[in-house]
Amino acid sequence: MHLSYEHRLIERFQHGDHKAMELLVDHYIDGLLRFVMRIVGSREDAEDVVQDALIKSFERAYQFRGTPSSFGAWLYAIARSTALDRRRQLRFPFAQMTLIDDISSPAEPHSSLHALLWSAFERLSEDDQTVLILCDADEMSHADAGIILERSPAAVSSQLYRARRRLRDEMARVKEVTPWIA
């Protein structure tokens, strides 16, 4: 979506234009669903969370003060907050995140890798999990991830480095304790 067109849509959105909101949602919906699904664990729950997040964004449209390039990050931040609230409320375990998203079939040859990755991933802090999802799985820039996480791009880069190192260390620990996984 061209930035000037998106900027006009955002202005219309801020004034309550439902059609502009619909066009913006169409642009961001797939990425939001993938992102939230990794947090809550299922497509059905992700759809509910994204719907709640979009309602919140529509209600808070007047609060958006950024540029068109930060609008997506603002939506992701609302979706992240809503998803984490839902997860805490329902006490969902963190959704299984596969860093090998492109594998569509068959997953069997990678099942032990997935099990090892998942076991290690679920041991990470919520912040580490989120930065890995944003930057590695969703391939978001450090600047955009920083807007969502309310950190500078340099802080995101540093956190991502530490999260990757902790994930690697956790994978080694899991492999030691459960050698049948890998």
C-alpha cells in the first residue's frame, strides 16, 4: 500500500470512516492473524483476539499520532496487548511457534526438531518469545518491533541477540534432559 494512500486512509479512519477502516484491515489482517495465532495457540482464538484488537483500534483511532509507516506497528501493539491479556485470562500456554514456517507437508521428518524447538521456546520469557516472533518468524524490522515493544531499535537488536542465545542454550538443555526428542 502506497504511504500517501495509507496516510489518507488513516486520516479517514481517525474520523470514523468505516470504509477506510475496512481497507486498512484488509491490508493488515493476514499478518495480524499469524502474529496473534503464535501467541494464543489456535486460529479460532486468534480471530477473536484480532477482532477485539481491531475494535479497540477503531475506538482509539483519535489517539494515533504516528506516521503511516508506524500505523501497522500501532495495530500490532494493540493486538499483542489484547492477545497477552487473553492468554493470561484463559491461562493458555504459549502457542507452538515453528521457525520453519515454510514447511507445509509433511512435517514428520522435522517432528523431533519441532518438539525440541517448542520445548525450549516455551521456557523463554514472554519478552524473549515476543521478540523472536516479531523479528524472526514475522521478519519485522527492529524499528517496527521497537514500536510494538516500546523500545529503541538498538534495544530490540540486543534483546533479539540475547533471546536467540537463550533459545539455543535452552535447546541444548532440553536435548540433554530428553535425548529422545532430538
